[in-house]
Amino acid sequence: MSQTQTEGTGRRKGLVVLLVSLLIGLGMSFAAAATVTASNAPNDNSAVENGAKQPADPAANLKYGQ
């Protein structure tokens, strides 16, 4: 009888560890995503203000097959 209780306790502890690990992982992933989306490069503001007014032709910048 005590062996059955021990198996149930071990399974419950494993599930608790799994749940805590999932919650920590989700929290860390959301924190990383929030940090990336909130970050700016050093010249982002000046690029928005002083950047190109018209879209550039992709063929002029990408030299595929040449």
C-alpha cells in the first residue's frame, strides 16, 4: 500500500515540476518578445525623419543573377 502512495506522490511532483517549468518558459518567452518589439536601433528616429521619401526599386539594390 505504501508503494502505491509513493508512486502517486512521485507522479504528482513530476506534474508540478512540469507545470512550473512551462509557466516559467512562457513568462520568459513573453518577456523576450516584449523586449525585442520595444527595442530601437540607434538611428531609428533619424531614419524615419530623414529616410527615403519614395520606395527604392528592388532590382537596383538586389543584384540577383548578375
